[in-house]
Amino acid sequence: MLRAIAFILFTTSVFAQHYEILNMGIASRDRASNVFSRYSELTTIFNRALSNESIHTDVKLRIMERESEITAEFEQGNLSLAVVSPVTYLIMRSRGVEIEIIGAEIRYEDVVDEAVIVTPKSVSIKRLDQIEGRSFGFGPVNDPLFDWCARAELSRVGLKSSDLTTKNYTDFDRLSELIQMGRYQAGILPKSYVDQPDHPFRVLAECRAPYRLWVMKSDLIPFTRRGLRTSLLELQDPRLLNRLGIQGIKEIDQSKMDDFEAAIRLAMAYTR
């Protein structure tokens, strides 16, 4: 009789517990084993924060090659959490995907990165519109700051893609050298390249953009939403942050996203 009662109590408590599976999306063309190694500790942190005596959560890592796949999976309801570029976030919002921003990754010193469009001090270019017909060095393709926002600044002064000879670079030291050598009459670099008073560049424009955003579905239960937000915003382990290639994750003001959305519209005008 006692065993029967114990079994009933045990099974009742098991079925009363809320089980939740969350799929976390990461887009990377790196080897899946490398991506899993970078993010597996983070899923452990999530699981620990999102489980208690009445809730058990299992966060599973979904690795994809392109962010467009993340967008499709969110639309189909197959993802609950992901890290995406701000461009992808705006695309998802425009398609009616119900998501919210947890925070933005810090790549350099702040949640919104800064870059500068420069030309060598040795040339006669004084304004950005004077580089028409010249060569220009962009940063990585589709980077929110070093590609999209650079195009926005060029569009702001009336330039189009057909007005320049361009190439994208991932190595900013190399791009800096090429600009100084005159191989490129202008280009975009991290703001740190002009921090020293004796730098060789003339700054033609400044660019600002958020880096990658951590987003989650808006309809997750409150306990889960709080746990995800706290876990990410309080992430301070330097070893883990270094593995993720960031300095931290902070909340971002909506005004920063509004500014970036306006920059995207300008950037699209540049490509026409």
C-alpha cells in the first residue's frame, strides 16, 4: 500500500513538472565541431538557469550555414533563441516574426561599434563626395558596421556603387596599409586606427552600428525569458567570452536600432 502511494506521488510530481525544449540557432560556416565547442558551455549555463523543481529546460544547439536559415526556422516556430546580425533582426521583424532583443554583443568597447571612413592625409581629398571615380576599401561582406554602414555614408553624399571601384577586406591592418600606399583612395577602418594623434589618415565620416544581437521569441513563458536575459546580460567569464570572440553582452536602446534601420535604407539606395 505504501509503495502504491509513493508511486502515485512520484508519477504525479513527474507529470506536474513542465518540460521545455528550446532550440538555439547559430549561423556559421566554420566546422560544426568548432561551433559546438564554442557554444556548448553557454547551453549548459542556460539549462542550469532555466530548470527548477517544477520546470526542466533543455537548450539544444542548432548550427546552420546562413542566417537566412535562422529566419526561416523562426518563421516556422522551430527556434526560440538565436544570435543574428542586426540586418537579419530587421528582416525578421519586417516579416512579422514575434521576437525581442535580449542584448547586443560587445565587439570592441561598447555595444555600438564605431568606425571611420578615411583617406591618406597626403592626398587632396577633403570631403567624402570627392572620392567619386576612385577606389574604396570595405570591411567584411555584410558586416553591419564595415559594409552596410559604410555604404550608407557613401549614399548620404549621393554616391552609388557604380561611382567607385571597391573591394571587401577582412584584414584591417592590410586595408590600412593599402590606403596609406595609395592603392585605395579611401576606406573604412575601426575607430582605433585614428586614436593616436600622429595617425596618417584624414577622417571623412564616422559610422556607428550594433554588432550581433541575441534575440528570443516573444511568447516564451516569463520564467524562461527572464532566465535567458539574465544569463546573457550577466555573462562575465573571460574564458567563455574569449571563446565567443566578444567582450560581453549588453542591453541596447531602441533608438540605436532605429538609427541602424535608417542607415540600412541609405545603404540600399547606394546599391541601386
